[in-house]
Amino acid sequence: MTYLITGGAGFIGSNFVKHMLSKYPEAKLIILDALTYAGNLGTLTEELKNPQITFIKGDICDRQVTEQLFSEHTIDYVVNFAAESHVDRSIENPQLFLQVNVLGTQNLLDTAKKYWTEGKDDNNYPVWRKGVKFLQVSTDEVYGSLGDEGYFTETTTLSPRSPYSAAKAGGDLIVQAYGETYKMPVNITRCSNNYGPYHFPEKLIPLIIKNILAGQQLPVYGNGSNVRDWLYVGDHCKAIDTVLHNGRIDEVYNIGGHNEKKNIDIVKLVIKTIHDIMENEPEYRKVLKKQEVLADGTTDISWINDNLISFVKDRQGHDQRYAIDPTKISSELGWLPETFFDKGIVKTIYWYLNNQEWVEEVTSGDYMKYYEQMYGNR
Ligand code: NAD
Ligand code: TDX
């Protein structure tokens, strides 16, 4: 089988590539990624040595690129991760989000339609090659924001509130339209917030880890009461694999693990976990950028505490709460999350402590410029 994985050099896409390689060593994986600030080949160093993988640097909006790819390879599955993914950036530049998340998706659909169909049936519908499928990786944010109660199900009305989520909803709708109008075999998955290795440090958890290690303030938007429903990225990848191979055509599947946390509680947990690691395993103190040597020759860690927290201006249109009801994927396809948050977050923090070179590499480009624009010189 040949899989086209777009956005495979980003956070979730790269974790998915790693998952697929280890689970299906015979599969051919073609990665299409524009290598924006969020995509990094350093994330795939080992994988790119594997002859099963072909990497193509290119834009999902570029018809020439997608045509060439489909004409040169017999693709069976498309898994579309490629997107502009950061809400804060979408507030600054909505048009880019529409271009990539809507028109890029449509370009992929249309190219796939051209290469996956063989004539028309009696009712004028395209006849699709057997076994092909287009899976759109989407987000719970398309459903909007919840109050204290309730969960998003697959039938919740779409009500996106940020340019990012509006663009993702637009992408979902055009996927549905291809499913209905041309009978294209599609699925849409809508997942809650992911965390884990290779998460770009503009997003809450990796940004907090990076700032703690540097002894910098931790910017919490508003009063920190917003709730997100966190899922370990490896569990998300397994869910996508499940839907891709077993999901019913045309269906939407929500993915989540009932793991709601307030932002402020996440930040405090990360501070405490890093402090505990530094206390119990002093060899990790070398990773700290803020080095103050005490009279006894040890590195001071007393400053790793809640005083690092800085409540900053709230995000415009900040969604209050997301929470997924994953009943459909669990009961229909047997998928369940495997990683408890208390274990997953510790695993993630260790990953960052052990992979500071990766963090340096991905934040060496435009990151500092973005950070200063976004947060000032805090
Ligand atoms: P990411 O920003 O880390 O990665 C996106 C990748 O897409 C990058 O490698 C980037 O270079 C690439 N890309 C961007 N524009 C492109 C273009 N025009 N052509 C080709 N490649 C392009 O994002 P992520 O967090 O890994 O998210 C992946 C997908 O999952 C997105 O569609 C996102 O909406 C969705 N999602 C993310 C989360 C989350 O918590 N991160 C949750 C639910 C759904
Ligand atoms: O510095 C920060 N301070 C802060 O308080 C940042 C970056 C975020 N936050 C808050 C905003 C959110 O309530 O933390 C929460 C999480 O923020 P992000 O990490 O930016 O994620 P979110 O906006 O929830 O969106 C993420 O999950 C759904 C992904 O970026 C999306 O791609 C995905 O669809």
C-alpha cells in the first residue's frame, strides 16, 4: 500500500510517520510537506534513511506538485495533516489559513479525484478505484466552545470561532462535499489537543517547558481557567490508523480521551514535574539555561516554582472549553486511549529534557521574532 502523508514533518504528522513505519514496515510512505516554520526534517532524520519513504518538499496548494506526485506514484490513501495549525497566528494572518486549510485541501481532493477515478457510472458519478480513501485530519475546535457542561459529538453543529477553526471547518466541509457530490471515499477525524514529542514550542505545553528551562516567565492567557481535553499524540496516531483502515466511508469520528484540564493546572503540573526531576536527578540540571551555582557547588533550582507564572492579556475570542465524546470511535472501532495523562506528561517532559538539540534547531529560525512579537521581551 502507498500512503501520501501531507504535513508529515510537523508534530502529529511525524509521529504518524513513525507509527506507520513500525507497524507496517512494507508500506510505502510519501511525505509531502512545505517545510514551513512548523515542519522540520530534523524530526525525521532516521526515517528518511528508510527506502520505504519518499520525501517531497512542496505545497498542498500547488497543483503542479500534487499532479506530479499522483502521476508518479500509485497512491492508495491520503492522510491530510498539512495545515496552518496555530490559533494565535491565525488571528494575525487569517488569509494564509484559508489558503492552506481550505484551498490546499480542495486541491488535494481534486488531484486525488483525477487520478483515483476511472470513468462514470450510469448516474454520472465517478467510478472510484477500489480501496482508495482520503482522510482529513481535523480538530474539535470546529465545534466551537463549550460552557461548564456537555461534550462535542459527531452531530454537534459546526460553530468555529477563530480564523484557524473556521478554516479547518471549511476544509472539513469541502471534504464532505466531495464525499456527497462525487461519492469520493472519505473520512474526517476530529481530535482534541495533542501533546507529546516533537510538539513545536509555540503551543502551550512545549512553550512552558522551554521557558521553565530558560528561567523565563510562563505566559498564561486570561486567568488560566480555559479547559482543553488532552490526548497523547501516539494515541491520536493509532486512532487515525484505525479510522483509515476500518472506518465506515463518509463518517466523521471524534477522537479524545476524557482528559480535561484547566490551563493553569497544566502549567503548575509542568513546573512541579520539572522541579522534581531536577531535585531527584541532578544530572538534568545541566539542561537549565539559567545556571546559578550555590555555595555548595550545586545549581540552584529554588526559582522553579509558581512565581514563574505570568497572567497575560487573553487571546482574542479565546474558546473557554473543549471536551470530546469519543463514544463512536470506541464502540464502533474499538479504539481507546492507552496513555494516562500523568504518565504521558512525564514522558513528554523527559523527551524535551533529552532532546534539547531538536528544540534549539526548530527555534533557531524565525521563532524568536515571532516570540517577541507575541509576548514582548518577557
Ligand atoms: P504542525 O503545525 O506541527 O504541522 C503542520 C505541518 O504541515 C508542518 O510540517 C508544515 O510544514 C506543513 N504544512 C503547512 N502548510 C503546508 C502546505 N501548504 N503544504 C504542505 N505542507 C504544509 O501541526 P500539527 O499540530 O502536527 O497538526 C497536524 C494536523 O492535525 C493539522 O491539520 C491540525 O489542524 C490537526 N490537529 C492538530 C491538533 C493539535 O493538538 N496539534 C489537534 C487536532 C487536530
Ligand atoms: O502562551 C500560551 N498561553 C496560554 O495560556 C499559549 C500558546 C496558549 N495558552 C492557552 C490557550 C489555550 O487555551 O493554552 C491553551 C492551549 O493553547 P494552544 O497550545 O495554542 O492550543 P489550542 O489553541 O487549544 O489549539 C491546539 O489544539 C487544537 C492546536 O494548536 C490546534 O492545532 C488543534 O486543532
